[in-house]
Amino acid sequence: KNRPELFHIMNKMWWENHTYLYDKEENLYFRDGKFIRKREKNTICKNKKIFWARGQGWVMAGIVRVLKHMPEDFPDREKYIQLLKNMGEKIKLAQGAGGQLMDRLIKEKILKYF
């Protein structure tokens, strides 16, 4: 049973975490607070931000699940849809021809996914 008041609570919590963990330049989420300032140490990706590929999938799946149950007229619904599109565009760049996620993305920058 849908309880609309719970969407407002979830929405508040989502965007608070989003503000903390989402990188607006890369359209990806950091794994947790420890990774916000952490940078890659290997020579190929030295000093690049670190993003966890599996975690991006979990976030995207979570957005889809939220949208499935969220009322069509919910005030922030379009923000979730746009977020999903932005993340999808970035993840698509990291996929190989067979759809698998590569551990590195090379296009203007090199990002480390692990």
C-alpha cells in the first residue's frame, strides 16, 4: 500500500545524501564520504576521482524502483528522471561493446571504476 507521506520523507533524505555524495562534474556518486577527497594513486589514473561502478548500478536501480512506486504528480519526480538520465549517459561511456562495465573510462579524462 502506497503511503504518500513516506515519499516526502524519502525525498528529503535522498536529496540530503545526494548533496553530500553526488559529484556534479562527473554525474556519479562517491561510494561514501571517505571517497570524496580520495584520489587514484596508480600512474595511469593518478589523482583522478574514484567511483565504484557497482554502486552506480545500485543507485540507478534504486531510482527506477522509487519511480515505479512514486506518484506521477510527485513534485520532484522529474528531478529523479533527469538524475537517472545523467548517470546513464556517464555509465554508457564506461561500457564495453557487450554492455559490461570497464574498469577505466577514457574520454577527455580517465576515471577509475572498481
